[in-house]
Amino acid sequence: MKLQRCSINPILLPDPTSEWECYNVFNAGVLYDNGLFYMFYRAQGLDWVSRIGYAVSVDGIHWNRLRKPVLEPTEDGVDSRGLEDPRVVKIEDMYYMTYTAYGREFTGKGKPTHLGGGILPMIARSTNLITWEKLDPLVRGEDNKDHVLFPRKIKGRFAALHRRWPNVCLAYSHDLRTWNEMDMAPIFGPRPDNDWDCTSVGGNGVPIETEHGWLMFYHAYDAAHIYRQGVCLLDLEDPTKVLRRPKAAIFWPEELWELRGDVPNVVFSCANPVVDGTIYFFYGGADHVMGLATAPLEEAVNFVLNAP
Ligand code: BMA
């Protein structure tokens, strides 16, 4: 399959006149609802703290942004050092954002993911996409991230992907506040014998429901720390079952702004909404700017079903 880069990439750039978004705008969650694209992007400015910015678009390419963040750190909260990599979904008339909360306290074991603090998988909700209520993290006591909610309940419960290193895992909840440890099952991990996803893997945007299963995009890096993208297919009623996982990557850094930026050699996606049969694959380039690539949904389904 070929994800086609948008000809006017990058589609969102830092704003050099803004204190909070002058350095990097990247790794955005994007929701398509009522004929508009809503983007929630990770922004860094003079203090290097990540905040969540907001922009709206009719075509997914030209964006109008709000000149202040919609979500910021809570002093002494689990996100006191920043909010990273948002994913956004609508479930039964409520909007949810899952984001990586970077705080001062590291409660995990082993080596922390972030310097001098810990990260937790936070959930927030909103009825209007501008004012957000922070709920709780999906788990505590471990560095955990790359969490995203499925767009509908599965067997009566909310379901989420999350990354309990080194595996992409599943979790279930009745109320989005309590996630039963007994239900946290691993789905897949890195493939040590495969060139591009041999070191680390994590889920991307909201999984796409198809008649064959959940189409799930994911990211991975190799020993050289090059971030690439892949796709797999999970069972509709039991997403811990991987039905298909093609060997080849589908997308990797090629453009100068993907090869060079704040962190080199990174394409990182938190959003893959489908509009009129087209997948809009939004991604951060080198942790610095936002890009867009598209592919027909049908092509992605054929690929995941048939590729070796
Ligand atoms: C990951 C996340 C992403 C980032 C990527 C590359 O661990 O922190 O936000 O894009 O690293 O730096």
C-alpha cells in the first residue's frame, strides 16, 4: 500500500510569534465530526513544556488555529511537566482525549521513559471540544503511554489499547476510571527478527472498524531509532487476537522535514480518521511539524489481508 503525501506538506508549522508554540507542533490527534476536522496538537514553546493546541479545518489541509492551548499542565498534577501525543475519539456523544501525562514523579520500575519524572496514560473528556475535564490515568505505578480508546464499546465495556513496554496491550473499563488489571492482556510486541519493528512498538490513532476486523496502525523503531509505521488487523470482538500483521512497514521518514527536526528520522501518527473512504493519516515529522498522507481505506484493507 502507498500512503500518498499531501503535496503542500507540512500542513502545520510552529508559530515563531507565540511563546507556547514557537518551537514544535506535532503528533496531533484529529477527529472528523459534522463535516469538519478538529486537530489537537502537541505544542512546545519557550519553556519546552508540551501543551495541547486546537485547530479546525474543512479539508484537513488548511487549518485555523485557536491562539491559546485547550489543555495545559496542572500544577502538581500527573501532567505537571507536559501533555503529549493526544488521541481523540467520540463515543456515544462524548469526546475523549487520551494523552501522555508527563509529571515529576516516577512510580515505575526500571529505567524511566522520560528524564527526571514519570509518564502516565491520562484520559480527559469534553462535550464541546474546547473545555476538557481531566479524568484519571488508565494505570498508575508504571511508565505507560500510546493509549487510545476504541470508537465503540466492546461487549458492553469501553476498550483501550495502551503500551505496557514492550507490548501493545488491551484494557477494559465500565466507567473509564477503573481499569481491571485482570483484563489487561498483551496483544503484540516487537518482532526481534524483523528489520523495522524489532525494538519498540506502540499504537497510533483510533482503530478503524471494518467488516474484517479492527484496522490498527502502529509505530515502531529499530536499533537506529528510525520511526516507521505499520498496520495490522485485530479481531472485532476480541482485539487481543491479531488476525494479520504484514511484515513490511508502510511509511517511513523520507522528506527533509521528517529526516531532520527536533528529533531526527521520525514519522509519528496519533490520528487516522476515515472520510468518504479515504484514510487521513496525520503525523508529526521529526517531532517538529505536522504532515498529512492519505490512502483509500480499501487499499489498506487489501494490503493487511493479503501482504506477506
Ligand atoms: C516517542 C514519543 C513521541 C515522539 C517519539 C520520537 O517516545 O515521545 O512523542 O514523537 O518518541 O521522539
